[in-house]
Amino acid sequence: MLDRLERQGRLPKDARELAPLLGPLFCRNPEEQARFPVLFKQWLNPETQPALASVNRIAAPGRDALLAAQAVAQKSQKFWIMGGVVVIVCLLALFIAKGPGWFWPKPVSMPVGVEPTKESEKLAPPIVRRKPQLPADSITIVDHITPRSQLEPDYIKKDWEDAVRHIGWALFALPWLPVIGFLVWRYRRDAVLRQQNASADDLLRCFHFDRLLQPFFGGAQAEQTLRELHAARLEPTQRLHISATVDATARNGGYFQPVYRNRRIAPEHVLLVRSQHRNDQQAALAEELEKRFKSLGLPITTYRFRDDPRWLVQWGDANSPAKYYQLPQLAARHEGARLLIISETGILFHPYSGEPRSWLDDFTPWRDKVWLQPRDAKNVHAKLLAQRRFLMLPLAQDNLPQLVEYLTKPQPHKLLPQVPQTWPLPALIAAEPDAWLGERPPYGADLPLLLRQLEQFLGTGGLRLLRAVAVYPKPHWPLTRALDYLLFGGLNSATLIADPPQRREQRLARLSRLPWLTHAYLPDWLREALLLGMDRTERTQVAAVWQRLFDQAASRDSLQVLSLEVRVPSKWRLQIKFDDWRAISKDSAINDPIFANILRGGKLGLLDFRIPQALAKLLPQNNQSVLLRPAAIALLWTLLGSGTFYAAWHYFGQHALVDYQRNRIAQENTQWPVTIEYREDTQALMSALQNNLKSAQFTVTPQQPGTNEANAANRNTIRYPADSEAAAERVARSLKWLTYGAEAAFNPSENLADKTIRVELNRTYQHGTAFTDKLDLGLPFEPEMVRIPPGKFLMGSPETESGRDSDESPQHEVTIGYAFEIGKYEVTFDEYDAFANATKRKLPDDNGWGRGKRPVINVSFNDAQAYVHWLSQQTGKRYRLPTEAEWEYVARAGKQTRYWWDDDIGKNNAVCGDCGSEWDSKQTAPTGSFKANAFGLHDTASNVWEWTQDCWHGNYDNAPADGSAWLEKGGGDCARRVVRGGSWSNYPQSLRSALRNWLSTVGANYVLGFRIARAF
């Protein structure tokens, strides 16, 4: 509209003329339109803008104050959020660190420092190593391997590991059970607290006082004064008084002078009370005067109005609705009645124009008029009311005689204004009272200054009463009177002397003038500021007053009953029916944690008031924040108790339990002697088994070496009496450990002499069994090794083998006279990444195929050497790369065919260009995806080429025949190293066991990995 007026040239040139155009746009009612020209004029004048900001604080807050308030709010919110996050992180850290040991076995974690990227997650889903297929037929070899040198596990501790974990879990959970029960009980007890309108519901509680409250405007002197209002009034009538008329006419020289008769009528009083809310406490205090009139039998009718007394309401009760009237109706209805108006004098003038209210002329029909004000009048108010023949008096008991005198005796035609005695509101509130009624204080409000001004206005006792009132979320006049009586009526005072009535009236009169009590609304920020500002003595006194109030339950029909608009369960009936609960929870009212805590006998504390908004949003909609304080305390004690129980069990209890079981088993072992029969080639195994069994408290007797060679290939055998099965199982477990997992024949026998367990040792090793060594760093990726026995084989390929090369000849016999260990799988990304992260090396690229259990690629000979050197340092073992002869020995696994399984490539035996697998010519396969050879090794054919120690030689002329590495001797090129096995991208002929290849020591690509070996 303004833009269109400007284009038409009709927009006023003077900015002051814009007010009539802008007013309808910004204003919603006539009051705002009357206010707008004044504010617009002040806005145009730069000199008045600071004053405008102070007057209209909410409508136009200063930018600096707004930014300061936002900074404070953000700082406070960040403090609470950071504090909550720190507590939660600490609890999670404790649970993560200790929880797995309490509740479930420790999971295998990722390598140190390795975090999967989003790209790797998308390209390569989690890889699970396939269950290895059954190996091919084992070859016949001579077994002369020494027993396992690693220490035998503590089987007793391992057997009781689950029981120890469960006991630890039970001790950890034990303190939580009563705490959870306590919180459930508190929730069931506190969940029924609701703030809602009063009703006849049987869940409402009523309270009474053990003494009568002294009424306002009471006392013998005040009652005697008010009784004078009973005197009848003389009202003129239209009937002539004959004798008086004759006398008056005679005295008037014969001219007719009528004299009318008067009639005596009972006095009637009309009380108009200004009320901002139905529970306006200032209006309730004013209506105490109505109660005094009625108690003395004085006729009085009360009406309420808000800002304009021309529109009035007469509240009804539960059985009758409210009735609305206009001022002329009252003038006709109560003709000749005495008029009492109780209101602030600030409504006499328009707040923006400053003109007297026009409705003052509507009170002309009333002859006797009194304006009772709460000591807020000024001289200008007194002068205006005197002109309208209003007697202006403060609303106080001391002014009752002057009130009665004015209403019962003739008054001069002209009233003189009286100098008023004022009690000015605190400066912060008086500037803009409605600004303090919001859910948040006004921008830039100084709350400590506000409290100081409140204390100056109310006095120490008045501020204490306001704090007691702030406990209950809804101002309630009977409750305010009750709290005042309990605080200052002699029950709680140190001297047990009650305050005089005048002091109580002044205190309540000042308190009722505050905008929060006139509007019957106490915002949470004000309650927080009031209640947190109490010292210990005052807090104890306020809590004691409320608890004394709640301890006085009474029947609804008894005297001195105070009904609060809140639902609470009976102290003797905490079990509430579920349907009642459900009906209550549907109510739109809210729980109030402050009031609930006092009601339950709790103490006022920080958590009762300050709940950060970020955390409050996580609470249920019914705002069960009353549980926050007890839950925090209970959680603290529970964590302390759980930590104490766990520490005691972890450092003392579980060790005592394991030691007790170890001693019990040792005593059982002493009852069963063991006889070990061995051969010459199993003598080392016999010695190791004998030492282990003696340490377990068995009595061991070795037999002389037998001469029966027919049992050389048989399994180890354990024969035992029927009732010694548990002890025999412990012997079998120790034997299985020493023989690398070889299962023994377990035979019960009834013919054994002297109840002896007999052990026959026939073999020392289970072929193809992998074992691991734990790294000193505690890393989860331990290399699985297979122990290889000594043996002989033909190295190279015969001239008749299809696809052979000249570098595979001459074929020659190699004797490996020692046992060694070699990796069951090629080194994986998991294992190599642990090394790379520990040594701060760059991680090799996985070509987008995924890491985990896939064989590592893109590693050079130098990288492989660095890995085995690091692994040797961590384990104390002598790790290395296998020699070329060792590699072909374990790859053939006793076979002289092209591949370890046959001369034909077959289907799904490996991954290559035409091997029939899902990964052919695409990428590497997870290690262990194909069946193992007779030695228990996987992927010796294909997947990736594997580095060996040997330098490159063009053929086998003068090659070592003992399986050692062939280096510079014989013209070896050590800048190039031999690689064996073929890869996923080669054709089947490159996967032959005899095929050889080479690569530079610094070379690395996506078809190259390695396998590790170990000497012992």
C-alpha cells in the first residue's frame, strides 16, 4: 500500500503524517491505536529513543541487551549441555571399558588407529572368512616334532571364566535393584500430581488449620465502627408534611413553602472491585471488606471489573453462571446505595493521552461515593476524585472510622483533596508491570536488583512470604493467608509471638499489589530466583510450614478448609487405580517439580528448578522431572556401590574362587596315579607330559620304552577307570595341548590295576593344526601358524609336465631335516594394518576390494621384511620369509602333481583366470575361501604371489639341497627376489607348484603379497 501511494505521489512528505497510515497496520485494538501516535512521535525524535526503549521494553528491546541476553543464555545452555555430555561420556567409557568383561566375552576389535571409511563400507561389505573345506588326503610322513613349547593355558581359570563373569555381573547389578525399585515407587507416587481446576473429584486433598485465622478488618474497635453503618438513612418522599408546611408558609410571609416527609430506609452498599484475574489476590484482599460487612449483617453486593467500570461481572459458583452488567443498570438497580470502589488510581487517567477517563461522569447519580486505593494514589488523583465528590482513602483498617463518618454524617458540598500516603512499587516493576509476566524476564533485567527492591518494598517478612507462596505454582488467596498465618502467626516464630493484625494487613496488602499476584501467575524464572535465594534457615522454615500444612488433612465439610487445585494421592493409599491414573494423565495440566518435592517432604535444591532446555526436551511430556533429583542421587550411590563390589570381586573374590577350585582339583588329582607308556620317538613328549601332570599334583610313573613298532601310526590312547573320567579328561587336555591339537583315543576300562590312568604315547603332532602367539601389544590379529615336520621331496618339474619353464630344472631332491612353522594363511590386511599403524607406516591400497581378511597387496619385499622384523620383536620368536625350497615343500604337501590336489585345475579349487570361482579375474578372495592341502595350508596356489627369501637364479644348477635360502652364491641377483604361487589374474598353468617368478625388491602391485615362516 505504501509503495503504491509513493508511485501515485500521494505519500505524505512529512514523516509525522504517516502515523494515521501505519497505525492500522501495526495495531490490533483501539488501545494500541491510541498508544501508537505517542510512540511514533517519540521514535521520530532521536533524543527520546532511549526513553522509549525503557518504557516499551518488550516491544523494542535494545540490540545490546538482546545480544547480551542471548550470550548469557547460550553460555548457560552450553554449560549444561557440556556437563551432561561429560557425565554421559564418562559413564559410557566406564561401561565400554569394564562392561565386556562383566557381561560377555571380549569381542575382536579393529586394529589400532584403523577406521573404516564410507567409501570402503560401500565398496566392500564385511567379509567373513569361509569355513575351510575338508583337506585332501594327508601324506605319510615321519613325525619327529618336539612338543609345543608354549605354556599350557590355565584351564581351571578358563573353566570358571563364565561363572566369574556371571558373579561379577550379579554383584554389579545388585545395587541397581533397590534403586530401580525406589525410582519406580517414586514414579508411581509422583505421577499423579497435576495442576488443574478444582472439582469434586475424590482425589482432591483438603487441608485445615488447628486455629482460626483472624479476619481482616476485624477486631472489636473495627466491628464497632462498622456497626454504625446499620443506622437508617432519611430519604425525602413526595408526601407533604402538613404541620411543617403550615409553619414554613407562615414564616415565609404567607407564601407557600412545601415541606415533604422523609422516610427511614435501611442502608445498601455496592462494592466495585477491580480484578485482573479471577484469582487476583489484590481483589481477594479487597473482598475481605465484603466479608466483614456480611458478617455484621450489612447489606452489600459486589461486582468486579477489569479496566473499565462501565462493564461489570458478578461471578457465580459451580451451580450458577456468571452475570454481566453495565454501570447504568447498577445505578437503576441500587438507587440510593452507598458506592465503594476498590481499585488502583492509575486507571483514572488514560495511559497515553493523559486525559481523565470519561466514565467518571457516569458515577454522578451516586451521592455517597468512596474510592479505596492500595496506597498508590498521587495528588493529581486525589484532586480529580475530590472534584467528582469521591472520598479517597487507603484500603486499611485504620481508615474505617473516616469511611463510616463520611457515609453516615452530612458532608460539605465541596470536598477538599487529601494528601495521599503512597507505597510506590519497586522501580523496576513500576516502569512496566506487565513486562514481568512473561515466561522469561524482560531483556536486560537485573534479577538481583529486583530481589533487593522487592525486599525493600515487602520487608524481610514479606519477601519470605512471597518465597513460601512461590512453592505452589498457582497463586491462591486462601493459601497465601494460611502461609502468612503459619509463618508469622506465632507457630514458627522464635518468640512464639504473632504479628499484630495491622502488620499482617500491610504485608499482604503490599504483596497483593505485585503483578504476579494480581494476574495469578508465577513464572518459573521468578520462582527459581526467589527459592534459590533462600539461606538454609529460611529454606528449612518454608519447607516446615508447607509440611505442617500437608500434615493437617481434613474432611471437605469441616471448618477452616483449604482446597488446593492440585491432585495428590493419599499418604495412606499410594496404590492408585490404573484407570484413575489414565484419566489424570489425559488432563492438559502439568506436573510441578518444586511443589511435588515439598509435598513429598523433600528439600529445596538446585535440581528442583534448573533443568536445561536441551535435557528437558528429552523428558516425558508429563514432565516427570520430579524424579531428576532423587535419580541423580541414587545413580551416584549406585555407581559407588557397584564400583566397590566390582573392585572387591575383581581384586580379591575371583582369585579366591579360582584358587579354591584349583586346590580342590589338585586334591582330586592326587587320588589317581598316571602311568605313561612311550616309545623312543615320543620320549620328549613323555617328559613334557610328565612335568605338566606333576605340576597338577598327579603321581606319574613312566614305563620303559616299548619295542612294538606296529603302533607307530596309531593315535595316542588314554585308558581310565570308570569313576576317574574327570581326571582322565584333564590328562587328555594337557596331552592335546602338547601335541598341537592331536585328539587321543579316550577309552574307559574296568580291568586297570590299582585304579590307574594309563597313557600310551604314539604320536607327537596333529598335522595341519594351526596355533597362535599373542603379541606383546595385545593386538587381536595373531598369526596362525602350522608346524611342518622334516621330510624329502623332488624340487622342480619333470620335463614331461605341461607348461613347464627352463628355470624349473634340473629337478633335484631336497631334504629338509628340521621342523619349521609357516603361516596357515597369507598375511591379511588386518594383520598388516596393525603393524602399519603401530609403526606409523602408510597403509597399502586395497584397490577398493576391501580389507579385513583379504590378503594384503601392494607390499614390496622390503615391506614384508619390515613386517617379520616387527613381529619378531613383539613375540620374541624368529619370524622370517620362507625359503623357496620350504615354500615348494609345503605347497606340494607330499604330491608331485602339477597342483597339490591333482594334475587338472578342476573347479573352485583356487581363484585364477579359469578356476571356476566367483572371484576369477576380478579380485582377491578372502583367505581360507578354498580347501587346505595336506599340511593344512590355504591358498598356496593362486590368490596372490608370495615373496620368498631367495635371490633370483635362472635355474637350479648347484642349488642347495638342504632347504636353505639360495642368495648371492652361484650368481644370484638379490635385487630381484623369487615369488611363488600365482595370483587371481593368472591362467591355471601359472598356479603350478613348480612355477617360479621374480620381482624387484622395491616392486609392489595388486597381485603381490606374502606368507610368513618361523624357526624354533
